[in-house]
Amino acid sequence: SIAVTTAIFSAGNNTLNATSTVTNVNATGGSQTGTGALTAANVTMTSGSLGGSGGVTITNTLNWQGGTFYGPTLLAAGATGTLTTAGSKTVGANFTNDGTLNVDGGRIGVNSGFILQNSVGATINLNSTDSAPIYFGTGNATFSNLGTLNQLAAGSHEINLIIVTGKQIGRASCRERVSSPV
């Protein structure tokens, strides 16, 4: 087990095969992979990839400006994640939101075979003006909404995935339109 205050992944391939606890992770390029579980209080990701088979758990804040999560990722209960810039952010493995995920800019692309899950008690707030803030990045992907999905931006959004709300209600190219209450 490794414990550090700050880990910076900026270039190249970084391999993590031990369980690690980090206060602050700054992913600005390159890739972090491996078999060790990574638990981080705060993650800022601007590019590159973060993940591996051991998974990533974020316990406080996620500032997601770009890049890809590869490997199971958990935004823990009580944690807040925010997508802050235009463009796509990618889910390349299962991503579970147990906290609050604010899609304030851009969109989340979920790659084929993977699930974006909004758990019971969790919230996703769609503040982005992107017309499809949650979509499949490649192939067939799933959005499982067991929590609260709030449309906060004016207008409507399309969620273009297999949609599950306790049961499957869509298909691979399903489009569910979520409209603003205003």
C-alpha cells in the first residue's frame, strides 16, 4: 500500500500495481494503468487516461476537463464531480456515480459495452448546453439511472444510449429527450 499527497501523471505510461491512496491527482497527459486500486480525494483530469483493472475511487472532488477513465471508476457518496469544459470526456470502463455529477460543459461519451450508472441516492445535473450531454462514444453503451437526473439548462437534451431505469426501456440507439422545466 502506498500513500502520497500529490500524484502527477503528465506524460508516458505510468503503471500502478500497488493499492494507493492519494490526496490530489493531477492527470494532464499520458496514461496511468495497472492492477492496483487508486483512491484519491481530489482528481483534476485535463487529458490522458486514468484507470486500470484495480479501479479509481474519488472521495471528494473531480474536476474533469478532458481525458478518459479506463478501469472501473467510482465517484463516491458525498463526492462532487464537475465537467467544466466543452468537448467530450470519455468513459472507457464502467463509471458509477454515488455522489453528485455536474455536467456543466461538454458531454460524456460512454464506450461500447460499458455502463454509466447513476446510483440510488446519486444525482446527475445536466447544465451543459451540448445537445447530447450523455451519449455512446462507440458501439452500444448503457446509462443506468437509479438516482436523480436533473435537466437544468434551458431547452432539451438527448441521451443516446441504452437506457435502464430499474429495467431496460430502450435499445442501442435509443434517444430519450429530457426537457428543461423552464
